[in-house]
Amino acid sequence: MILSGKDIAINIRQAMREEISSLVQTYGRAPSLAVIQVGDNPASTIYVRNKIKAAEFCGIRSVQIALPVTTTEKELQKRIAALNADELIDGILVQLPLPEHCNEERIIRAILPEKDVDGFHPVNAAALWLHRPLVMRHEATIYSPVQDYGCTIACTPKGILSLLAATGVNLDGKRAVVVGRSDIVGKPLAKLLLDRQCTVTIAHSHTIDLPAVCKDADILIAAVGKPKLITAECVKEGAIVIDVGISRMPDGTLSGDVDFEACKQKAAFITPVPGGVGPMTVTMLMQNTVECFIRRMQKEQ
């Protein structure tokens, strides 16, 4: 079965729009998101446009800040500091990648952890690894895929949990293999799956006999950015296959890390590229913005 992130994302955004309407009545205003883009990278421009569009649909107030590519790191930090101090801004996102003269790690650290809607700040990353959820649920739902850790969870791993919840499969005891060990997808996803009682293996470029490791997985997530790395021989019959990767091929078409046509014959559930994980990542960004807003409002009461 094809697991459409696009369809699931639409349903979540519609539910979120109703929630935000209720929040406006409760707190007197809607959540707000500031998006900073430095330079005019074409891919970044598309990503920012999609995020602003999603915010508008959900009822989130968006503030778009476009800065020239010549913006210095110090100037960018000043803009972030102003947004940190702005009581009407609940979430701050700096679109990556940044120009080479700006240190991404320092820029991410400049954002207040409580306004870090990407979930990249070291404080949020550490909170995920150091803590168990504050509130345990028996099962995650599509709309609330992650238990409350009291911090912001990175959007793509959170979106993958929503996709897994949509399958209706109980994750307890399942074997999960995450191919990819990045700080923003692979590692946080592994922790989230551990907390769902999965037995988790993180595979990577140095993994010996990758197909054999992958074929042991009930849940296989590919997140390395290498087109069609996961072939049919890597997939266990009846597995759930989540494809995070997206690459543009020489002919202009898009490809994921999974050989979709070959693997869909064996997988019980599989995500397409595009239309799989991507829409869920943007949707979880909106959800993170709402959660940052609620935490701030409750703290002020």
C-alpha cells in the first residue's frame, strides 16, 4: 500500500486549522512563525514558499524575512536576537543551507530553544535524548505522533512517526532499521523509535552487508540522499518502508533513496517520492509552531 504523506498532511492541517481557531478565542491571537532566508537559493525559495503557504492554510501568522546573500553572520544574529525578544513571535526558522560565510551551528544556537521550531537547537536535541516523555500514551496518533518531551522535536522524524501511526501497526517490539545517522533525521528518529519500544539499528555508509541488515527490518527508513540505494533485496516481505531521501536525477526527475517500483512489490506500506515524507515535514513544522505558542502562553499565565 502506498502511504501518501500528502493526503495525511492535508488531514492534519485541517485539524490544526480548527485547533488554531480555538486557540485564538482562548489567547486572543494566533501562533506566529518568523522565517528567515539569506540569499536566493532556488531550492530554499521553494521550501520557504511551501512553509508560508502551509502556515496561511492553518491560520498561523507568518513573518517572512528575506536577507541578501551578503548579510554577515553578525547581522543575522542581530535579526534573530530581535525576534527572540519579540513577544508576538512564537517560532523562528532560519532556512538552511546558509551562505558559506555564516556558521550554521552558531546561527542555530542563537535562536531561543523555546522558539526553535526546527528542533535543531542543542538544548532541544539533548532534551529528546536525556528524557523520557512527560506524558505516555499507549499509542501515538496521526495528529499527535510524539509524546510530550517538553521540548521541540525535529520535524522530519516527527512526521515519520505520524506516517507510521497512519499504518495502524503497533510498533511495540518491532525491528526498525534507520539508514542514515544525521543529527536532524537519523539520530532523533532512532530515539523516538526506541521510546515506541522498537529494537533499533542505525546503519550507514560503513555498514557491512547493508542489504542483510535492512532485510531484518519490520520498519525500514532510508535517509541518506543516495538515489535508489535501497533495492528489493534489502526489503523484508511485508515491511514498512519510509523513504526520506530526495535527489534530482540527470533527466530532471526526482528519486528517493528507495527503488520504489521494485520495493513496492514486497512492502506492506511504502512512501512515494515526492509526496511522502516531504509534506509531513512541513506539517510538523506547523505543529511545532503551535506547540511553542501554547507553551509560551501557558508559561505567561
